[in-house]
Amino acid sequence: MKLDFELTTPRLILRPFKTADLHAFITAVNQSSEYLQPWLEWCDTDFDQQQAYEWIESSRLSWQHDYSYELAIFDRFNDDFVGAVSLSAIIPLFNSANLGYWITHDYHRQGMATEANIAIIQFAFQMLGLTRLEIITHIDNYASQKTALACNAIFECEARNRIFYRNTPMNGYVYSLVPQDLY
């Protein structure tokens, strides 16, 4: 898919990462690492410019080859970097993908994750024609679970060893969305 893609919502702009996002991305990760580190293995206090650059390049390559779709989220009114949403682990055989998201600490509890997720969920179902999305959360990541439910995702189960975090398998909660959940 082409990289000049953009989704807009009432408060947000979502688009593929660009190299120009490098410093905003690093700043957001470093300012939010304390809150994100328990859930996102790559997010730590050592996250640096080289890692951010490699992340952005990998994200752009995956987008171009339709392996995954990661979108940077920006505040529509001040262009602040807000976070990211992604469709990953796309499985054509099952016509499904995983939905992931993170929001910078400054934008927590404002409905930004829900708003961004709804946009990428509509993209997944309407433009990609997927028929199932899964959101996998850590069992004690209550904010992510609340966001999943706010997007009309249905809690399905506690899946054994569903998350592999810091070389340790752990249980995770599985939420799902199908197209009829939006309408």
C-alpha cells in the first residue's frame, strides 16, 4: 500500500510513520516509558535515535509490502505526536489481524486511543476486507482492556501463554472485533 495514506478523525490524524517523526517519536517514548514499559518490551529508558530510526524504517517497509499497518497518531489541532496504532500478525488464511495501540502519557484518559482505534478498525474492515481483529492485553493492563471494550471489542478468554514478554510466556486476555461490532 502507498505511504501517502492518511486517516482523520474529529481530533486526530493517523498516517504511516515518516523519518521526520523521529524526534517526536523518541521524545514521546522517553516521556512515557515509565507507563508503557510494563506492557511494551521495546519501550524502555534506553530507547534511542538508532532504535527509533530502525523502527520507523521497518514500519514503512512493512506498510509498503502489506505485512502490517502501523500509523503514527497526531493531534489534529497542534500536530503533537500522540502515539501509534497498528494492524499486525495479518493472517490471510483466517482473514484476521492483531490490533495494537499505545498513547503518550500526556494524552491518556482523553479517549484518544479509542478514537484512533475506531479509525483503524474501520480501515481494517472496510478497506482491507478483514473479518476479525484481536486485541491481546496483559492481564493487569486495565487501561488497554478499557479501551478494547470502548471500541466494542468482545472479551473472549484468558489465553494461556499468549504473550511472550522479556523471554517469559504469560497469559493474556483476548478481545475480538468483527465487522458487525461496529454497526
